Amino acid sequence: MEKTEILHPSLQEVHQSVDTTRANSLWKKVFAFFGPAYLVSVGYMDPGNWATDLAGGSQFGYSLLWVLLMSNLMAILLQTLSARLGIVRGRDLAQANREMYPPIINFILYLLAEVAIAACDLAEVLGMAIGLQLLFQIPLLIGVFITALDTLLILFLQRWKIRRLELFIISLISIIGISLFIELCMAKPHPGEIVRGFIPHLPNETALYIAVGIIGATVMPHNLYLHSALVQTRKIHRDASGIRRALQLNFLDSFIALNLAFLVNAALLVLAAAVFFHSGHTEVAEIQDAYHLLEPLLGNHFAPILFGIALIASGQSSTITGTMAGQIVMEGYLQLRINPMLRRFITRMLAIIPAVLVIALAGEHAVGNLLILSQVILSMQLSFAIIPLIYFVSDRQTMGQFALALPLRILAWLIAFVLAYLNLRMVFEQIVHLITHSGSITGKGFAVAGGLSLIILLLITWLYPIRRKTLIRKGYYLHKPQPAITSMPVQPYQKIALALDFSEKDHAILAHAFAQGNPDTEYLLIHVVESVSARILGKQSYDQESQQDQQQLTAYLQMFQEKNLKAKGILAYHRRGREIARIVNEEHADLLIMGGHGHRGIKDLIYGETVNYVRHHVHIPVLIV
């Protein structure tokens, strides 16, 4: 069974904000569903993909176009599964994981998702900074700091409705597509060679490595979290026909948007093949090198400008969706909502700090390696999003008639294993390279330990859902159905303890005490004197505070006597929490009622945390007012 806890909707401020049920024509209904996949598609054309596309085209011409097509088909299937989870179950991937896995595994998966988002943001920071450097000759380090200002853009955009945000992203995608299309017209690629590029073949082992990089950089884990939440911005009919139509139209949305992303990536590869490969510049792997070679090779001053504009638009569009993915991950795993501006600032700082350190210490030439590292980190996280996703959409208990059919399930698992193998191979090669070239024994130890930890966690992520289903089927699961409760006898409270602080809160404590008691209940009034004299002398203290507290306690006891209620008063000294717990246990009270100070965090360190101490040291119900 599911864990029974209340989950807030994904992206609560825009949840079901687009009503598709009122569309009175087919075209209006179709366009009402279009949008989420375009926000997702920008992750498939971010600056992190540019380097692999440029390297593939400059070194091997058009021969790796089929790899782009294959990886795009994989992406379409996985994003469709993500949308299916959100539409049918009303859960994003982070929420579904929270319901499936134990807390410690969930926390690790949360950290991995946050690392993936930070790594993706790192690629976007570097891409935008490179674009600013190329277009405006701004030093790369200054450009990195300028990217922090896009938090102001996020602050402005978060006031928009989801529909306007989708249109803004689509406009940025249009800028990217138009810029690259114009450059292709300048490059004049050979159509016949483009067609032959879709025939699967690999020229050599180096091409295999580039192909692995292209596939590894295509599907990004944060996009799976993002898509499962974005589809919930559409209000749909919750009957079988309404859900089925939503699935069909979201598939169409994903198919069109991701194929547009494929065209952008293919345009980059074709541009690199037509301009660099055919001119003998087969070692172009850096974005800066591509920019500087475009003008002399194409003979057009506008070619590098369009390239830089497309790069900046790519980075900016990706950074907006990265913020939304971070919000989804944090709220889904931790059920923690923070200000989106603060969320954006934290994510951006996690990306800027390593970029600044690398540029300052190793120089601008190390940026390319940093981009590659960000893609390796993303590759490491991918399987931890894909494996649970396939489990969730295949589960007939939660998905019902919309569970994944067997042929699609087999295909999804095949893609998952291929991607897991390719990404683990990339990570393994990086570890071997580090062990081989590092002279630090500590560094080698961390590399091996990290690799083993990754494999163990991957096995747990894969096997735990199977074990969990087995436990449920055998009746061993913790939350198995319980028999109906016919009666719930509650004994009346014989002695109620009241922890009083002689403030205005006492009125609420007394009112609750009278509501819980009966004519035969005995009330135990407790107050702890907190003066300096009382802490040192205890009962022997006779300062002004001790005298006033005794008088107040006597007045309370007089009030109980006037109401014909039994009451006993005790003044205690020294530490509040310890004394309250001691008296309650010694007097064998049945219920304790006390006030909460209403502060937390640093104020608990200043004023003390009485409630938390007491509730751990008494063995009776505690009512906190």
C-alpha cells in the first residue's frame, strides 16, 4: 500500500491553471495541451550538448547523425513515460519516489537530483558566459558573475502565468532555430551526405566515444522530474476517456517539441560537418574555436554573431526550467517549500562557485574540461531517475488500465539498460583515468569508493521496488490493511498536569485542562522559578520573583477551590524541562498540558527548548497549546 501522507500538488501555484475542459473545438483542445514539452525540450539543446555535437560533426562529418536520431527517439519515449506518471497518478517523479523508497534512500536520491540540477546549471552558466565573451568581448570570469543577474529575470517571470512562460521559452527556442537555420543556409551542406549520415555505422573507436557522449548528454534526469510536474498544470477530465485523451495529446506535444530539439542538435552537427570537417578543421571541440572559425570559413560577418545569439538564448532558456526542476525536486522529496528566488539563488551559486574557481586557478582554457565534467555528473544521475520511472508507469496497482503495455515495457527497460551501460562506462573510464594519472592514494581511494557506492545504490534503486511488492503480496509490509476498529474505549483522565509560566498563555492552558477533565479529575499545577537566586539556592530562594510566583500559584489554587475542583500546586527550580518531566513522572499524571513558545531555530538556543525535552522524558500524552 501507499504511504498515507498528504502531498501538495507539484508546482502548486500553477497547478491545473490551464483548463483544457472548456475548449469547444479540437484545435483549441490540442493547443491547450501544447506547452509542457517545449519547456522540457530546452534541456536537450542546452550548451552542454553543443560541445558533443560540434566535436562529432568536425571529426566525423555527417556519420553520427543516426546517433542523434536514436538518442532523440529514446528521449521521446522516456519523456512520454514521465508525462504518463503525472497525468494518471497526479504525482511527479520526486513525489512517487518519496512514496516508494525508505527515507535514507530518498534523501540520497534527493541529493543526487540536486547535484544533477547544479551540474546542468553549471553548463548553462559557462555557455552564457562564453556567449557574452564572444559577442561583447567580456572576460569569461566577469561573464560568469553576470549570469547571476538572471535571478532578476526569474523574479520577473515567476509572476507570469504558466502559459506566458511557455510562450517566452518557445520564443527563445525560435531564436535558436532561426539563427542555426540561417547559418546552415550559409554553409550549404550536401543533402546526399546528410541522408547517408542516418545509416548506422561507426568509423572508428574514437567515434564510439563521441557517440557515447552524444547519447549520454541527451537525456537529462532533471527533465524527467520536470515533465511529470508540468503536465499537471493542465486541468483535465479525470474519467478514463479524459485521461486517455490527455495522454495522446501530451505524446503529440512531446513528439513535436523533442523533434524540434533534435533538429537544433542535428543543425549543429551538420554545421560543424559542412564548415569544419570539409575544410580539414577536424579538431574543433571548443565552442570558442567554432565561433572564431565561422567567419573566415563562411566568409560572412553575421555567422559568428548568430552563433553567439543562439548560444545565449540556449543558456537562458535552460536556466529557467532548471529553477522549476529544483523546486519540484525539493518539494517532492523533502516536502519543503522555499521562495523561488532563494531557490534560484542557491542553485546559481552552486554553479558559479566551481566555475569561478576553475577559471581563476586553471585559466579559461580549462572551461572545456569543466563542461565535460558537468555532462559526466549528469550521466551518473540518469539511471536513478529512469529505473524508478519505469517501475511506476508499469505498476498496474497504481496505474490501472493505463499501466505500460508489455511491448513498451520491454522497450523501456532495454533503453534503460543501454543508457545505464553507456553512462556507467563513461563514469568507469573517468575513474580509471583518475587512478592511472593521479599520484594521490587518497584520490584513488575516493574514486574507487565513489564508483562502488554508485553501483550499490543503483542495485538498491532497481531491486527495492521488487522486494517491496513481494512483501506486500506476502502480507509482511508495515502498512498492510488493518481490520475495522469497532470501539475505541478511552479512560477518563484522573490527574492532569499543567505546566504554567504565569503569562497570558496560561488562560489557554487552563481552558484546555477544564475541557479534558471531569468533576473527579485532580489538577497538578507546575511552575518553575527561573531567577538566578532560584537556580543557585533552589527551595531556599526568597527573592522577589520566587515570592511573586508563590503568590500567583496560590491565586490559581484558590480559583480551582472556588470551582470545587481538586488541585495541587508545586513550585520547582533549576531547569524547566527537567523539573517538569520529573514532577509529572513522580506524581503519576495521566496527561500533561503545556504551552509552546512559538519560536524555533536559533531562538531555541537562546531561550531553551522545553517542549522538545519534556516530550522525550515523559510517557503520557502531551497536549501543546
